[in-house]
Amino acid sequence: MALQLEQARRERVREGSPWTGLWAVVAKEMADHLTSVRMRILEVLIVLTASGTVYAALQNLRTTIGQDRFLFLRLLTTARDPLPAFVGFLGFLVPLTAIALAFDAVNGEFNRRTLSRVLAQPIYRDALLFGKFLAGFFTLALVLTTIWLLVMGLGLLHLGVPPSGEEVARSLWYLLATVFYGGIWLALALVFSIVFRQPATAALASIAVWLFFIVFWGMIASLLAQVLRPVQFGFPQEILAQSKLELTLARLSPNTLYSEITLALLHPTVRALGLVLPIQLHGAILGTPLPLRQSLLLTWPQLTGLIAATILLFALGYVLFQRQEIRP
């Protein structure tokens, strides 16, 4: 028995770990992302929009220097016609950037007939797929961190006052939420890259799902709430039950979760998300801001939902990829 166990152990050592070659895949994919023409175009687009929206916000904020406690947070949320706020642009561009990073991650290897050659090396399927996802995730995080530093630097340069510690902490938590919000669309594009052999089909399917949640899901949630919880007699309990169901259905959309996180973290005076009860208005009338810890507790379910959705979508892609037949 001991001899058999030792032989089995030696075979496992000889075969290597399922994650052998993971960081080699990550390094190679990140190098491809950061040097590709596609990524250069997206980076220029994001930098231009970030600079434009921040410059427009600075024109409105210069008159309130020394009067506003959260000046740098307002830098992210202040809009000036015809440009929207920085967070509005970011909520629009992050999904497109994430989809662009992953829509051809797997089917591109199939079409170039290089997938079987890569797997012929001491690289397992687990390491290949996880490495591609991590490369896209790290690239997205790197781009967003650079944009965050750019915005903070522009604010510091033009406003002439440093951000407070709470402003930096709130903006960093917002940055983390934005990275995982992009991670959802990155994982979704990776799933479609596994399901569809044509990169154009995978890209269109990913964008279609994104547009569905942005444009149609709010209307569908409202209609479903009216059907499932109809208001028959006009009682407050019926109206409240219908509103709660509509809010619950709306929160199945990553866009709703991300919007609520943005609202609570970048507007410290927000004390509740969704339905607001009279007891929750205590302190809000005077504009008393919540401490960072309370704002994090308020957004913790939404942030957990974004992380869970990212993990679940990657797990779905992992299962589909493991079941695919790969021939030389």
C-alpha cells in the first residue's frame, strides 16, 4: 500500500500542477493587450473623455474651493453641459473596454489554430483560461488605476488643495467597484468567446446583453412587478410590496448595482438606497455626511453581488471550456 501511494505521488509530481504555466500565460496576454492597436485606441478614448469631463467639472468647482468638504468627490460627479459627469462616462466605457479585451480570447486561438499547440506545451486548460481572464482583469485594473491617478492629479493641479483621507479612501473603493463591474463584462465576453467560434458574433452577443440591461431591463422589471404584485385596492402595503419587488428585480442588473455603489460612495450624504423610509431621513435634511464605514456597509451587498457575478460567469466559462473538444 505504501509503495502504491509513493508511486501515485511521484506520478502527480511528474505530471505537474494544473496551474503550471499560469503566470506565463498572464504575462504573454497582458503584453498582447497593452501593445495592441485596439487597446491603444481605447486608452486614448478613455483619456480624452476623462480629461474633458474633469476639465468641465473644474470650471464649476473653482468657485467653491474652501467651502465644500468633498471637493474631489464632486470632481467625479459634477457635470457641465454638454458633457456628462466623469462617472457617467466611465460607466459607459468600462463595459466596452472589458468586452474588447475578451471577446476573442478563446475563439481567436481556435481560428488561428494555435490552441492545440499551446495545450501541447506543459500548460493545462485550467491555467490557460484562468491566465487569459487574469490578464484581461489586470489590464483593466491597470487602465482604470491610471485614469484614477490622472483625475486626482488634474484635480490637485487645478484646484490647488490636496484631497482628504476620506476622499481618497472613497474614491479607491469606487475604483475597486469599477474594476469588478468591468470584470462582469470581461467574464461574459469570455463565455461568449468559448460558445461562439466567430469573434464578431461573440462581440455582438456581449454588447447585446449589455444594451439589454441598460435599456430594457428597467422596463421589464417594472412590468414584472406590476404583474406579480398588482395594486388592487391602493393600500400602502400593496404599493410598498410592488416597489420592493421592482427594486429587487432591477438589482439583478449589474448596472443597477454599480449605480447604487457609485451613489453611496461618491455622495456621502446618501443614507439609504432604494426605498427611503422616514426614519432614514434623520440627519439627511441637514446634509450630514455618513462616515465611510457606514457607506461601505450600505453598499456591501451590491459590491458582493458584483464580485459574485464575476466569479459565477467565469465558472460557467470554465465548465464550458473544459467540455470542449480540442483537436490538433
